[in-house]
Amino acid sequence: AWRMPVFLPVFALFVPLIWLVRRFVSGRLQSYNENLRREIEGMNSQLGGMINMIPITRAHAVEDEEVARLENRFSNVRSAARSFDFFAGTFGATMWVALMLFNLGGFAAAAFLSYRGLVALTPGDIVLLAGYFNTIMAAVLQLNAMLPIVTRGFDGLRSIGEVLESPDIEDNRGKKSVEQVRGEFTFENVSFSYEKTDGVTPALRGLNFQVTAGETIGIVGPSGSGKSTLISLITGFHRPTSGRILLDGVDMNAIDLRTFRHRLAVVSQQTILFNGTLRENIVYGTRDVTEAELQAAINDANAMEFIRELPRGLDTELGAAGVQLSGGQRQRIAIARALLRDPRVLILDEATSALDTGSEAVVQQALERLMSGRTTFIIAHRHAVLRRANRILTLDKGALVEQASNELIAAAN
Ligand SMILES: Nc1ncnc2c1ncn2[C@@H]1O[C@H](COP(=O)(O)OP(=O)(O)OP(=O)(O)O)[C@@H](O)[C@H]1O
Ligand SMILES: [Mg+2]
């Protein structure tokens, strides 16, 4: 065995060689893989958007364009995947061939040296050498086969890291939770811009007003005047750019908004129902609801009658595979949902538009039950909806404009 050190430099050559190859390869593998991952993420988000757009796409008869756009996307993913696999495959094959040539060269050198009598080699030595080569080759090839897998794994980890490291936009951590909500709001010089850059006209400017608990506030104004923006400040989806909003005398920046939202309900034009039974849809977001409470909420929402006529009552499946509800029926489901939550603060977004007069009256009656005793904000374009308001805030280009509420309310009546 003492003769073998002659071949040690030959084996030692492997180390820098493999290190070099790995350095060259792993960077490129990584960039191919990152490319592939981005393509796949893009494809997923395009697919999601496309599925939501299906009704509009069909209504405009542009299915072919959508399919073409998607095919484009698929072919990008396919070519990114092919580049990655082609590179990984070429690398694996090249390594294999290189190692085999190295092996061959080693044997040729050994044969030559032995033939010339420069180094005394016995057949046993040759077998031993072959054994060494095979062991090293198997190890190196296995490591190489791992390289694409390891690259994908690390890239996946990076992708997870990007999500985990993105800051919590709401920043609720460690903030005070609110046990009781009375529903008083104070706006102190509140302004809000969607863009953080200067010079852009803010969506809301210098709002000052107070709302006492249990009041009903109508919000009116032309399209784009900031009504929806004002609502998103009240729900805490956006925070004021300057000024502050107090909830029951406490700055909303200082409270855990999730605990406030337990006492908040939103009834909007587009009631979102998910695939599941009607019962699941109504109790969504509430805990420990008794059957009696559920029945009472359905009754107060004027929904009992139409639910009884459904094939399986409360256990009727909704959604793609089930029953479709009308606009007025959906709204009453939303009202029942809101009643069950027993909120202190209620937000109604143009809640009775797009209904015929018959069902509007039923919905209106249910809404009035829901509003009583709760701080309510109503966005409405039509005066009839504002009849119940104690006060009306009129927005124009993001600012409150002075307008006698009484007059507006009188006009509504
Ligand atoms: N996500 C957003 N990003 C940037 N600007 C926005 C965004 N949402 C609204 N805006 C802008 O803020 C202003 C107020 O919009 P907002 O949606 O609050 O109006 P609105 O009173 O609810 O209108 P509408 O009656 O049409 O619903 C508009 O100028 C609008 O272009
Ligand atoms: Mg709006």
C-alpha cells in the first residue's frame, strides 16, 4: 500500500477541479431556477385573475385573446423550465463524461508507467486503483445530482423568507386590545393620501368631526370625493397620513385593530358568499352561536321566508354547485350575518341600491332593525337611504363641505 501515494496527487487534483466546476455551475443553476420560479409565480397570479374575470371575459366575447395571453405565459414557463433542466442535464452528463475520461486517462498513465517499468504496479494495485476511482466517482456524481435539487430548495427558502420578512402592514403586535367598544369617533384634522409622494392631491383633507355612540351618519358626495376612503380609515384598513382618529377617546394607532373589528360589521353592495351551506355563510366569523340566536337573526333580517322556500333550508349549498341568490337575498344574508355579530359600529355601503321597490322595503326594514342603537355610517347616492340619518357628511374632493344636515334630511323626506 505504500506505493499508492504516487497516485495521491492525481486524486488530490479532484478537489480544486470539482470546486471550480461547482462554482461555475451553481451560480448559473440558481439564476435559471430563479427565472423559473418567477415565471411560475406570474402564471399563478395570472390564472387567479383570469378565473375571476371569466364572466366579464365571456360577456365581451374575448375568450380567444385570454387563451392566447395564457398560452404565451405557459410557453414562457415551459421555456424557463426547459432551460433549467437542459442546463442541469448537460452539466450532469458532462461531468460524467469528464470523470470517465479522467478514469481512462488514469489507467492509461498507470499502464504506461508500469509498461516502461517506471513504477512497479501489480494487477492488485490496478484493481485497488479502479476501486478508488469508482468510489470517488460515485460520490462526485451523487453530489452533482443533488446540486439542482439543493438549488431549488434554497430558492424556495428564499421565497418563503421574502414573505416572512415583509413587515406586518397593520402593525398590531403588542398594541392594546379593546374589550368594550362604545362607538364614538373623533376625527382630528385627518388627511390621507394613497401616494406617499408630495404634490399629489390627497384623497382626504383636514377632516374634523365627531360622532357620538349610536348616531347614524350619512356620507354623500360625488364620485371620487373620498367616501370609500373615509370608510377604509374607519375600519382601519388605512391609517391617516396626518392627524388622528380617536375611537372612544383612544388613538386608533394605539389599539389592536383586530379586537376593534370584532365589534364592527360591514354590509356592502357586493355581499361575499362562499361555497358552503347557507348556515355556514351566516355564522361565518362568529363563535358559539346558538340555534335560537341564529333563528332570531334570520327573522330580524327578514330572511326567514325565502330560506324556508329553499330545498334544504339553512343547509342548502350555495355557490357554483348550489343555489344562486338574488341581490336582495344576499343583502339579507349579510344583514343576518351582521346581526349575529352584534356590532357596535356598522358600515353600510349603498346597501339598498339595485333592488326593486318590493324587496327594497323588506331590506330597508331589516336594516333599520340592525342600525338601532349602533353607530352607523351609510354611504348612499340616493336620498331615500339617508332618511334615517341623524347627520350627513358631504364630501367634495376630499374635504368636508359645510351643508346644513337638516336641510338634506328634510329634502330626503
Ligand atoms: N387604492 C387607491 N390608490 C390610489 N388612489 C385611490 C385608491 N382608491 C381611491 N383612490 C383615489 O382617491 C380618491 C377618492 O376615492 P374614493 O374611492 O374614496 O371615492 P368615492 O367617494 O368612494 O367614489 P365613488 O362614489 O365613485 O365610490 C379618488 O381620487 C381616487 O382616484
Ligand atoms: Mg366608493
